[in-house]
Amino acid sequence: MAKDFLRLSHITKEFTGVQALKGVDLTVYPGEIHCLAGENGCGKSTLIKIVSGVKKPTSGKIFFEGTEVKNLTPIDAIHKGVQVIYQDFAVFPNLTVAENIVMNRNLMENRKFINWKDSRELALKAMGMIGADMDTDIPVERLSISNKQMVAICRAIINDAKLLILDEPTTALNECEVKMLYDVLRYLKNDGMAIVIVNHKLEEIYEIADTLTILRNGENVASGSINDFDRSRFIECMTGRKLVDEKYDPPKTDDDVICDVQNLCRKGSFENVSFTLQKGDVLGITGLLGSGRGEIGDTLFGIIPPTSGTIKLRGKELKIRSISDAVANKIAYVPEDRLTQGLFLSRSIRDNTVAASISDYMVHGRLDLQKMDQVTADWIKKIGCVASAVETPIKTLSGGNAQKMVIAKWLNTHPDLIILNGPTVGVDVGAKADIHAILHDLAAQGMGVIIITDDLSELYYNCNKLIIMKNGKSSGVFNVTDIRESDISAMMSSVTEEEKNEYAQR
């Protein structure tokens, strides 16, 4: 067997009485893609920071290529060949592609002046190695998310990386961009690089990983070849519970219509979208990027008013021209990007929970803080959020718990219709199951529930009705029990003869 590049032995880490890591072992070999998986808060990020020298372990040993390294610092880790690419890629948006790629190398070599010609040539060489194609003189802020990631990978390559660690690398990428990234990683693996990917998306892990290590509550739960883990074992190791994929079967109810949308149009985005929601229904809306799927949610919530069509809720026809109109008519919207659109990151869980219903807590011109605290505590319990106190800053919560509180914020407005755009993006498998159970319960209670997502499994197992959008046009409403999961993907990407002729004329 090849000699290991990195070996961690019995690593522990404590933070003021909280034990984040409890005797974790990890071995990574050259020419291997090793996935580090686990639910949010399991200790993955802490372990990465220890490997990169950002944090010191409380106890345990770190070996690089068989030699123990004590008191590892970030610069030591870089010299050993460790490069970490975090979710924000740590790029300088105002600098060019070439400047970003050579930045760390110039710092390590203590250069006082930049040789622009050499910088461009070095950047082009790095890009050529992984098949990236970018203008070396363009500011990085003008690049797509995937190309920013390529810049970060190029920077790692020219710094003689032997171990590349990627933290949730596919969170903001579409399907084509994920494929491109994985092609690059396979090339680097075949060139002998050791690669660690932090991820909790099961389908992606099975596609790319050779080896798997699962953490739960700061401890090693399992480690071995990816072929040793079927889906049920993987999920049970991650969550500590058996989660079975069962198709959503709505309860049998009367024929009362909660929401009725007919011929809804938004010029330039989508046209003639129609559907009805009855008690127990969960409607899924999907489509490729640019299909109009997200704009439907924006229109129902008044972010972009409709051009034509009717929206009825509980039998009453609504005129939705603004977000205020939507909220006043008991429509709630959970946006796709919870960090920039769904949360006030600098504020507490309590402030976020009551943000959309703040007027309910005004008494004689002052906020009733006691009532706010009680309501927030109730929602934390109801929605299964793991939080120490209502005053806890919401930015300290894991992705799944933060998403639960975004949902709680809108449920606190007592809506008749809730629209969720990407409700489980960046959420681990356990929190995903919790959120889906919450949505099914809301539907059973008589709330209209719409899920907008490109996660095919999420649609197939958690919706009973489905609309597929293509080029702004609706497929009509499918009964999910009548189709297979593979049919959804085929219908999303298939090209009709009409579309072929349209493309040929362009």
C-alpha cells in the first residue's frame, strides 16, 4: 500500500468546556479522493482548521509523510503542501485572475515587486493544467462562482499542493459546474495529489469519493472504501437514526381548494402557469436554470408582480403587486439564499424569528421582549432547532438549524401559503428529513406548500404534485405517483422539435 501523506491520531479539541473532537483518526493517501462527511456541527470544520494549522489540537498527533509535526502553524502546513479552499474561496475580488493565482506564492517568496509577465505566464500554466479558460487580466469579481473556484484551485497548484482540501465545494454550483469541478479533481488525483472533500450530499459523494470518513458529534463513526457504504448505512452513520426514503402520500381530505392559480404570467420570465392546492398537497416546481422556476415564487410573493393571470387564496382573489401585499394576504416565502436574503446574521435568533411579524409585539409603542422570548422559545422547540438560548446570534447556528429558523420566522406570520425556494440547500441529510417532515405536517394541517428546487430526490419523495418549467413554459401539473424520478430529469433536459427549430433560426 502507498505511504500515507496525512495521518491524524486520536485528535481532540476542546472549546471552553465543549469537546468538539473526541479522539478522531484520519488517514489520507496520495492519489486518493477522501470524503469527510457528517452533519453540520459534527466537527468537520474544526478538523480542517487543525490540519491547516489554524487551530491547535488539545491532544493527539499529526503526521505528514510519516513524520510527526508538533505545533503546526498555517505557514508550516503550506510548506508541507496543504492547501484549503473554503466556501468563499478566499479570493481578492478587486484583483485580476493572475494576481489572485500568484498572490500566495509571491508572499511565500517575500517578493516586494510583481513581475507582471511572469505572473500571467504562471497563471496560464496553472490554468492549462486543469483545462480552465479565463482572461488573466479580468478582475475576479466579474467571474462566475465556478471560475472563482478554478482560480482558487490554480493558486493551490502553483503552491505545490500535495493535499487539497475543499470545504463544501459544490454548494453554489449547478450540475454542469459540478461535473467540470469533478473532472478537474480526478485529473489532480491521477497526478498523485491527495484530495479531501468536505461534503454531505450523498449523490455527489458516491460520484467522486474513493474513501469515506464519517464524523458524528466529534467522533469517528466509520471509515473505509466508499463501496463499503450503501445508502442506508451511510445515512444511519451520519445521523444515528434510520431514515427511509418513502414517497409522500398526502392524507385523504375533502375537495376544498386552498390556493388556485390560473394562467399566471410574467412577461419575459414565464407564461400560463396554472395549478390548484388542496389540503395535504405539496407542489414541486422545477426546471433548469433560466427556466422560470424561481420567478414563479418571486411573482407569487410580489417581488416581481405578475403581468396577467389570477391568484386565489381560500377563495379570495388577490392582487399581489408587492411583498407587502403578499404578507398582508398570508403568503410566506423562504428564499434560496438564507444568508443574504433570509436572515439578519448579526442579530439574535429571537430578532430573526419575529422580524416578519414585529408589529404583533408592539405594546404602547414599545416591544414586548418577554412575549418575543416566549414565542421564539416555542418555535425553537416546535421546529427542532438546536440552540442554547433565544439571544444566541443566529450566525452561530449550523446550516440546518438556521434554515429551520428561517422557516419558523415565516410560520410565525401564520400564513395560508408558504413558498420555499431551495428549502434544503446546504443542509445535511438529518436536517433535510426534519424539514421535509415539517412541510408534510403543515400541508396536512391545511397550509398550501410549494417547493421550488432542482433536487430531484427532494421532489420525487416529498411532493405529490409537480410542475416542470422549460423556457418559461409549464408542463402542466403531474401527479408524482404516475412518474419515475428519472422521468423528471429527462423532461427537464429534453429538447422538442419546436425548440430545435427555434435554436436553428437564431
